Amino acid sequence: MNEAAYLLGIFALLSQILGIFRDRLLANIFGASLELDIYYAAFRIPDFLFVSLASLAGAYVLIPFLIRKKEEGAEAAKEFLSGVFTALFSVMAVVALVLFIAMPYLTPLIAPGFPDAAREQFIFLSRLLLVSPFLLGFSNLLGSITQSSKKFFVFAVSPVLYNLGIILGILFVSPAYGVRGIAVGVILGAFLHLAIQLPAVLREGLLPRFGKVRMSEIIPVFATSLPRTLALSASYLAILILSALASLISAGSISIFQFAFNLQSVPLSIIGVSYSVAAFPTLARAFGAGDMQKFFEHISTAVRHVIFWSIPVVFLFVVLRAQIVRVILGSGEFNWDHTRLTAACLALFVVSLLAQNIVLLFARGYYAAGNTKRPVYINVASSAVAVLLGFSFFSMFQSSAFFRNTLEAILRIEGIPGSLVTVLPLAFTCGMVLNAVLLWKFFQKDFGYFAPKILRSLLQSIVASSTLAFVAWVFLQIFANVFDLDTFMGIFLQGFLSGILGIAALIISLYFMKNPELTDTLAVLSHKFWKIRPVAPEQEKL
């Protein structure tokens, strides 16, 4: 599992590097501005359409059905896929048409703080971006074919091409057309996401076409994916509402919120998604065979390694938040105030990193056991709490000087306009922590106590990570007098060297504490884990 997770982490990292480069280009050209706010807000409805409908026919849902159909023959498999494609496309087309017409009426809900001129551009971009869910949804459907045919590279490279398309739009179209050029890049990226899979699907002779819809085949597929889709939709709806609140703050607040969210998603994708995907097959086999001891041991091992990686990342990101943001985003129109606010939001987001990773892992555990309802209920409730806290913190920040001054002092953003935006990642983090606590509690209630070694791993990781944070902070102060912090290279060397020395202190601490996860990690790195066949993360997570 560890070897597979590390390999998945490498693929996720490669995908995230392009995402970071994309965000740097956006920050450089537009800064945290109203124009970029419009672009990010315009994504919300098309993305929600993809998450709530297109994901109903996700690869991880379709593959078991498709494999069974292939056993009946190629023609049966093609008819099945054509039926799914026809049903999905029809539903999405109707919903997209309704959204296209209703966009002016949805605008006050999605972006209530936008002025009239901005709303017109928001409506245009949102309507234009409605093309992307169709392309990505069709690509998602083809992904089930390429994976079931063991064409894993094709499936894995598609998210890279998606980001590449956006980057091309930023570089070559946006100089003439502004954020509309980025939207063109999004559509290009979605097309490339789809096009890379077409040759492999055509060779299999399984390209879906409009055909007869057999409800007896379609309903089980949608019923299987519905709980997972509801969970994704609830989480995305919470982000959508928090983003709407950001539009009520100063111009650029949505951009700051999104930049920080994207940065914290890098370790989430590398750690949480990788371990949850890698653990799932073994968990499913163990539970299916009735081997609960193996099920408990596997989930316990996965949790301990998630803790091992997550907590040091949390401490490192919190200490180096300003350096991380300044190096990645700090160029062109992205000024120092933007950097400080984004760094503050990043720190608040990343505090929930362990919780987010635990949620992904335990949700997989429930899916492996065939219990898809429990994580949905918990996720919906936690998302609702995050939204309620978002409104509450928003009001408290404006009405309570004590709350406002305390939060600004902790985050070191006193006197910066737009600091109200920090209450939104704070609300998100509280919701995710609640989600993880509830999942942990109910998981042990449903399956029994399984984690006798987890507490030891948690304490060791906290102690070692505290050492990391202290060493990194000390050297930040030392290097501040060595390097010119008004230059990119000075900021980079200050953060990079401080981080390296902090990580060295972490490893030494774990070594003297005889941390078993460190031993496992070193053992895995000594193996030829790259020979393991990769399984790409779900498209919705990418």
C-alpha cells in the first residue's frame, strides 16, 4: 500500500506542479483583483454541474459494471456505455439549458458583492464555461474504458493536459481578451482531457454513441454513485457559499480565498488522495473476505502514515506560509498585502490538512465495507456547519473588535484591508475537523476499536513536528539578516534552507524516538516501488 501510495503521490505532484505554475501566471498578470474574482466565481456553477451530475458516471463507479458487460461481449459493453452516455448527456443538457437561462437570476446568489458591470461579465463567462462539464463528463466516461483496458497512462496524463490547456489560454489568449481568454483555455484543456483518451477507446471499439437507454442498467449505476456524488456536492456547495461571502468583501477576496485553497490542496492531493486510493482495494478485499483483523490493521497502518506525513506538513506550512506564497505567487500584480492575506488563509486551511486526509481515508473505508450512507450524512452535516460558521464568523468579525483584533494578531495581518476574508478558511477548517472527528467516532462504533498504535504515532509526530517548526523559525530569523528579502532568490533561499534544516531536525527526532513510520518509509524508498502499476486519482479530486 505504501509503495502504491508513494507512486500515486508522485503522479499527483506532477499534476500539481502545472497547477502551481498556472496560479503563478494568474497572480502575475491579474493579482488579487476583481477581474480574477469574476473568473473564479464564473467557475462555480459549471463545476457544480460537473460534480453533481457528471460524477454520477465516474470511472470508479462504472468500471465494475463495465467489466461485467465485457464478459458478455463487446457489443453488450458498447450498448451499456451508449446508454449511460445518452442518459447522462440528456440530463446534463436539460440542466445546463436551465442554468444558461437562469444565470442572471443566480448571479446575486453566487456573487452578491459584484457591481453591475462585473455581473455582466460573470454571466457571460459562466455561460461560456458550461461547455467544460460536458467535455470533462464525456472524458470521465471514457476514463472507465481506458482504465478497464489497463491504459493507465492515458487516464493519468489527462489532468496534466487540462492544466496545460488553461496555461496556453493564459499565455496566448488572455493578453488580448483578459479573463475571457482564460475561459477559452479552460475549454481547450477540457477538450485535451477528452482527446487524449479517444485513440485508446477507438482501438477498443467502445466509443459511446447516442442509443437506447435501458433503465434497468442505468439506475443501478446512478444509485451506486449517488452517495458519493451527494458527499462531493455538499462539500462543493459549502465552498461555493463561502466564496459568495468573499464577494461581499473587498475586490480580490475570492482570488485570495481560491489561491490559498489551491495551495493547501497540493499536500492534500499528494497525501490524502494517494493513501485513500491505494488503501481502498485491500480494504475492500479484506472486508469482502470477512477478515476484519486485516481490515483493522490496514486502516490503522494507513491512518498512522497519514499522520506521519500530514502533521509535519501542517507545521512546516504554518511557519513558512509567507515564504511559500511569496515564492509561488509573488510576482507582477500580486503585491505584499495580497501575499500576507493569502498566507494567513493558507495557514488556516492547512490546519485542517490532517482532518481532510482522515475524512478521505475513512470515507474509503466505509465504501470498502459497502456502507455509503454514513459518510454522506456526516459530510452533509459538517458542510452545513461550515456554512453556518462562515456566516457567524463573518458577522462576529464586523461586530466584535475583540474577535477581529485577536484573529488579526494571531495571523499577523493587523491593518491590512480585506482581512475579513480569513474567517472563511477558519469556518472551512472547523467544518472539516468536525467531519473527521465524527467519522473517527462512528468508524470505531461501526467496526470496533482498531487503533492502539495511533496515539503513539500522533504524539511522536507532534513532538518531532514541533522541533521542525522551532528550528525552521529560528533559521528564518537568522537568514533574514543574510539574504536580501526584497528579491525572489532571497525569499526562496530563506524559506528553502529553513525548511530543509527543519526537516532534518524532524527526521533526527523521529529517528531517536524509533518511529516505526519512519522505518517503513525508508524501507519503501529502498524498494523499486516504481514497478507497481499506477491507478490515477479520481477526476473530481484532480
